[in-house]
Amino acid sequence: MDKAGCEVWLNSLWRSKEAKLKKFYEKDKKFEPSGSRYVWPLKTTGLGYWIAFSWWVFTSIMWSYFTYQYFFVKFYVFLGSSFYIYALKYHNGVEFLIIKWFYRRFPDLRKDL
């Protein structure tokens, strides 16, 4: 692209941005999504989605029931929650704790840390 073509393209892009900002400030301060990345690629209806939704509802209800009814499930939930709170408080999350464990096991792989 030559210099004149770049100027035209950039000016067009700038005018488009200014028009969107003007519309944003004059109306309800919401941007309209645009571009191909905002188009959902799949149809989110059908039997498979209803089965998945039903499964998540069922398992959520099941875990809630088991948590209130059985001591060992309460203990499991307590231990799991305690571990995640510990990891968050002292290591900024489980992912960083796992990274520390990994580099402790394989110290020769540590480069910039």
C-alpha cells in the first residue's frame, strides 16, 4: 500500500472510530459488537444442549444434597475449600502453586524465574 492509500485507510478508520464514540456518548453508553469474532459459530439449541444443561443441574443438586447429608462429603468439601483458600492466600492460586511444585521437581528447566 502506498502512502496515499495508507492515509485514506487511516482517515477512514479514524472517522469510523469517532462516529462510534459519538454514538456511544449520545445514547445509552453501550457499544454494539461488530466483526466476525462476535458471531457465535454454533447453534446453541437442540437435544445435546438440553442433556448437558440437565446433567449440570442434576449434579449440582446431587452434590448439594450429599454435602448436607453425609459427613465424609462435608469433610471432603472442607478439605478442598481449605486447600484452595491456602493456595490463594499464600501462592496467589493453585496454578502458581503447581508451577512452584513443578520447578522444585525439575530445577534445571527454570530459566527466567
